[in-house]
Amino acid sequence: MKIIIGIIIFIILISIRQVSEYERGIKFRFGKFKRIMKPGWNLVLPIIESYKKVDIRTKAVDVPEQDAITKDNVSIRINAVIYYKVFDASKAILAVERYQYAVGQLAQTTMRNAVGAVSLDELLSERDKISTEICKVIDEATDPWGIKVENVELKDVKLPEEMQRVIAKVAEAEREKEAVITKSKGEKEAADNLAKAANVLSNSPGALHLRTLATLNDLSSDQSNTIIFAIPIEVLQAFGEKNTQGAVQKVKEIIKK
């Protein structure tokens, strides 16, 4: 009797299997699925039973660089990171062989297909949108495997050197275009302001002379400047008259004005 009890205790001891909190165990009896083992100690009888552990934590998997061709026939190399977790451990073992490898291969093919459906400009400017679409496609495909794809991030898009040079030239041309437009807008505003200033000066008696004196005052601060006085045409006409006295009188009248 003691021998039998001892054998039973020995079998129980060697049958204890520990499943951690972040794992689930898939128990098989005579090769058939029995149940999912919860975290803690579980009994797996030798010979007649077996089990496999499944990690249910979120996994970050680096998808290797892939050669792809965009919709506008540009060859690129692209890589990504996929985040997924197992929500049904039994499906991950029973529905697919090596689910980690299967998810990686599915991500590669889906990524190439998604890149081929968009142009290069769309790929560079709408990366988040494309990542969301890739994530949706992979998640739908892996749902029967008991796997939830949480996110897909496109890490890097590598372009051929000649394409990089073309893009750089286009960007430079765009900057030059914006500079010309900005300069023309500034010149138009300056012309409008000058026109308004000229209108104000022409309608205000003596304003032009005050402006001339202010300009001369600014120039006089630098002794290296040569100042040329602009004499009104009336003064020159006055000097040209034969009657000197009349000319002097006319100059006095102009000065009084």
C-alpha cells in the first residue's frame, strides 16, 4: 500500500507544471486538445498528456526591409514594426503552424501590396494612413489565428539616389517659387504705400519741402555723402530771364510760397 501511495505521490510531483501569469498552457490528452491551462500550478500526467505554453504579452516584431514598387513605378525599400498579441492561445497553436513566422510573412506581403497601391508622394505624406490600412488588413487575416494586431508603424522609406536628387531639385524649385511670390507681394505693397505717400504729399502744401529737408538732415549725419540739391524748375526759369531784377523778384515769390 505504501508503495502505491509513494508511486502516486511521485507521479503527481513529476506532473506539476507551472504556467506564469503572462502565459497560457494548451493541454493535450492522447494528442487531442483538452483545455487551456490558467496561470499557476497545473497537472500534466506523463505519457498520456502534453502541453505547450503560449506567451500572451504584446510583441514588437521588426519586419525586414522589403523591395517594393509604388503605383507610379518608383522602386523603394521599406521596413516596419508590427505590434500584436495572442488573445486565444488555443487558436494560435491549433489554427496555424509557428504563428510568429506566419504573422511576419503576412506583414511583409501586405506591406508590399499596400505600397504598390499608392504613389510615392502619397507614401511619403500619408504614412500614418497607410500604416493604419496595413494594420487593418493584417488584423483581419490573423483573427482566425487568435491573434490581435494592435499597430503597424512604417519605420523608414529608402529611395534610390537618383530619386533623392530629383526630390531635392523639386523642393529647391518650390522654395524659389515661394521666394519670388513673396518678393513680388512685398514690391506690390511697397508700390501701393509709395503711391499713397505721393498722394498725401501732393495734396499737402509744403509737405514735399519738409520731406526734402528731413532727407537732407538724415544725409548730413554722414560726412562722406555728397549732397545734390534739387532746385525747382521755376527757379531755373527765373534765372534765365533777361531782367535780373524781375528774376530776383520771382525767386523771392517762390521762396515765400
